[in-house]
Amino acid sequence: MALLADDPLGSTREDPGNPRYAEAFAALDRSEHQLLAVADDGGTVVGCLQLTFIPGLSMIGLTRGQIESVRISRSRRGRGLGQRMVEWAIAQCRSRGCGLVQLTMDKQRGETLRFYESLGFVASHVGFKLKLR
């Protein structure tokens, strides 16, 4: 949770000590459609991401992989770890028969847009969010 909070946007919306995270982890752990992945260096988490597999009806029943919450420790940024983690996530999607991998990112993260484009992602759609709380 500390990785999610360790940037200008995350610091305003995450609370690493909040007990609600334990409930969220338990719900994710129970779902066959969720993977939480971490990059570990000698017992220290230096990267993380969440991967969701979404069965769909459109595009002839296409299953999508949704990548979320990609974070790399400040001390490891710029060394290719984020690329390796996203490539791993894409391979997981392929192995589960996904025909599409998608993700969203906050528009304030300009450098992140360039990162995903360098991995072959295309900003082809407009996304909307509606906060409910």
C-alpha cells in the first residue's frame, strides 16, 4: 500500500494504515478473475500491479485484461522494472486467452502516457469515471 501512496496523486487518495485494505485484499484473493503481483527484492516489495480478467460479450465474447495500480519504488524507477512487470501482465493475459489488454491512467501522469505508448498501447478511447464516494 505504501507504493500506491508514494506519488503526488496517490498521497492524496491512499491511506496505507487503513484496515479496509485487508478486506480488499481478501476479496481479490477469493476471485479467480484477479491477480495481484509484486516485484520482490530480498523481501522488499519494489513494484506492484493488479490484473483483472474481464469476460465480455462484445467483440464476439472477447475477454479483456485490465491492468491497474502499477507502481514502482522510487529507488527502482527508470531501470526497466515497470516494463518487465507490464510485459509479464500481458503474458498472463495471453495465457488466459484474452484478446485485448487495457488500462487507464490519470491524465496528470504525462510521463506514464509515454511509457505505455512505448510498450505498444494506443490511446484509442476516451474513458469516463464517476466517483460514488
